[in-house]
Amino acid sequence: MKRRIISAFSVFLLLAAAMPSFAVDISAGATTWYSWWDFEEDNTSYTPDIDPTLLYGPALSVKFNDEYNLTFVFLYGKFDMQEGEGSSVEITRIDSDLALNYRLNNYFKLFFGGKYMGYTQDNGFSHLGLGPGAGISAVFPMGWDFYLLGNVSGLYLWGNHEPSDDSTEDSTQKYNEYGFNSSLSLAYYIAPASVTLSIGGRYQYFKTIFEDSDDNEDMTHQFYGVTAAATYSFNL
């Protein structure tokens, strides 16, 4: 897991370094998402009971000029899925985004980038995908250093599904996922400290479609919950 975080952060630094060399504004901090996870398998009545959990990770932004900035967010956490007879299985969840943002006006931005997300277990199971995402974000001043932030985006991923070591499933299967993210939050900027605090909510929906569904049923996933973040801004 540490290798994945380091690799994603390295990509962010390389892209930032590839931009022209001049003074930039940087925001760095932490973000969290207390999330519920609901999913259903198509053509079955299987709806597992999954405890909500806290996803957390770094949030970085590099502003190059008034029009462009580069953002990176990585979230990580572990869900407990309840099984029969009081037992449970731990599922590690990953959700990361790297995006280039373009400012349309004082309120709206367009963004395009890549998304890497999925989940793993210690028994060898993994379900990890990568692909493009794009959307629009908005910032509305509310007065007294408060801001209303919102965004909506679409995603389309390609990935590999690895069964667990003791599974009766066949070997690696390929899948596609499509869906969308949306969030809304209230932020407060503490000017003397150059710190921004925010709290809000996030909803994510995506559909998993296996290329060969003999061993796997297609699935519908929903993640939703409360978000909070704190970032510090400075110049280089």
C-alpha cells in the first residue's frame, strides 16, 4: 500500500515539475470521508452488510496561474463486511484522483484527469481499476470568509479482478466501470493562518461490468457519507 501512495505522489510531483518554472501557490493538507458502502450483484438478492468506515489521505494542489491548477487526492481505509456466524472480512478501499483544472470564471472550473480506485484483501483478492474522469466544480463566496464548494464528475475505468487464493473462481478477469461522483461542502478560510477548513458530503456511484460474467455477477456500488478537510496554503 505504501508503494501505491508513493507512486501516486511521485506522478503528481513529476507533472508539477513538468510545468514552466515560476512562482506557484501550493495547498497541502489532509482530507477524510466517513463513508457507507452499499452494493448489489445483478440477478441475485445478495446485499452484504458492510460497516461504515473512515477513509483518509493527503490532498495537494498546485496553482500555476489564474487559469490552471493541478490537484491530487488519495483516500485509503478499511471496511468490515459482515459474514455468517458473527465473522467478518476486512476490505481495503482505495480512491484517488489526479486532475488538471481550468478556470472558466470567478465561480466555475472544468477539470480532467485520471482516477485509480478499487479494493483488496489480505487473502490475495484485488479489484483495481484506472481510467479517465472529467467534470465541473464551483466555488461561491458566502461572506465572512465562508465558501460553498461543489463538484460533479463522471468516470470510466478499466481494471483487473483477481480472486482470492482459496477461491473457486477462474484466474484474473477484466472489467469496466462507469459512474459519477458528486460533493457539496462548506469551507471557511482562516486568513491569518492561511488555512482552509471544510465539511460536507460526498456521493459516488459506479457500475462494474465483467467481460466474462460466468464466475462474477455485474455489480452496482454506492458510496456516501460525510467529508472533512484541512489545508494550508503557501507560495514557492
